[in-house]
Amino acid sequence: MTTSAEYSVPSLSESDREELDKLLAALAAGDWPLDIDDARVFYDAWGAPIADDIVVEQRDGGHLLTPPNAEGTLTGLYLHGGGYAYGSLRSHGHMVSEIARAARCPMFFVDYRRAPEHPYPAALDDAVAAYRSLLADGVAAGDVVLAGDSAGGGLMLAMLLKLRDSGLPVPAAAACVSPWTDLTGSGESYHTLEHEDPMLSKPVVDLVSASYLAGAPRTHPYVSPLFGELAGLPPVLLQVGSREILRSDAERFAAGLRRAGGTGVLEVWPGMVHVWHLHHSRLAKAREAVSRLGGWLRDRATGA
């Protein structure tokens, strides 16, 4: 198992295993709809209510989620997962608001355009525009942290490359949950873990990637940041479950970032599923991962 130099990844207790078994049973009970509109409804139904003490404000490009313990000048920006085709405030708002609580800062939840109605580069353009809007509001780049999960994690890393290439100041730090960094699907975990991952499969990944790409090259760094030049990026934390087919995407990106002279902190959490943070109401390990992710971001920001 690969762990970070800063954190030892916790092992599973007996109660953790019981919680995980119940979640796996719940995940196995429903089939993913083929129709995209039905699938969006299905995915949103997994979402939980946002906690009552979180202030939710609509702003241009998305929503601002502010926890009661927000302090200082730190501001977060979050890009949700869902294969670039699914996901919304309803599916992810509860998790993102808890990450905001852990980081003790407002979190800008970006409502980027989704495929297939809006293929690449619409989502990337929206993500960059959202970051620019924070800078235009007077937030210093050193007071901004980024986070994202799954496709949103890959989008966030592609966004970092775009910001650097455009000459814009990069944020203080970034964190990914189960990031999708390689749309070619070349990681070995697609094969070694295909029977262990209860949520993703190579055919599903290929389907949503084709929908998003709409003819764009799969190896373009703004699509698959794994293939980009990774020098000049801020510190990045990558959390991934040990049974995910996207495990190789996180491992290879962290290694590439370190080869480029950057900071890539990788955590592989035993037994965890794709974006297990979404199940924080069910899993103690999800709550622990959320807490550590938020704390890690705050510890690396100048506005903390």
C-alpha cells in the first residue's frame, strides 16, 4: 500500500468493516440507468441534505457554501464528479459542505456545464471562469484552495495546467478524491481491480468519456492531466480507495507530480470505494477522510 509521508492511512476496524459491508449491499441493490436523464436523477438520489447550519448562497457560476466555523480569508473552489455528465449540488452539496467545514472556509461549488449537451472544453472553461471570478472579487490566489472528486478531480487538475499555461497565479493547494486523470483508461487497476470495484467499470468509463470528448484527443493534457507537463503546480493531495479501478490514475499522477519536482501526497484507503466521502453519513472512514482533506488544504494556505 502506498501512503503519504505526512499521514498514515488508517486500517479498518471491525465496525468499519460492518459499515462498509452495509454500503456495498446498498450499492449492489440498484442498477445504473442507461438513459442519461434517468441516470442523473438516480445519481442525485444518493445525495443527502446539506446540514442546516451551512449557508447556501447562489452566485454566478454556482453556489457558495459557508460553514459556521469559517474564519480568515481562505476560500475553496470545488468541482463535482459524475463522469462530466452527472452530478449536481443535490448529489454533492452535502459532502462539499462538510469539506468546507473541515477546511473552515467558504466553498464555491461550481455548477459547470455537463456533457453530452456541452462537451469538452465547456466544463474546463467554466472551471477557469469560476476561478477568475474569485480573483476578480479580490481573493488572492494564495488564499484559494481547490478540490474535486472523480471527473471533477481530473477537471481540477486540468484546470491547474490551464491556469499555469495562461500565466494566471495558481492557488495555494489542491486535493482530489478518486481523481480521473487518464481518459485513455490505460491504468493497470482497470484490469487488476475490475472485479473489486462495485461502482465503476471500463465500459461505463468509456461511455462517459466518449460523451465528454466528442472527438477531442484522449491524451490532451486538458482532458487527461496525467499526460501533461506537471511542473509549476501547487501541492496536491490525492485520496483513493484501494478497490477502485481509478486507483492507478491517482498513483501515476502523484508519481508524475513528484518527478516534476512538485508535492504529490498519495493516500490509498483500505477497502474504500469510489468517492467514499459521499457516504459520510454511513461510514466513519468517510468522515475521517473528509476531515483530513479539509485540514490538509487549510494547513497549506496562506489565508488560514
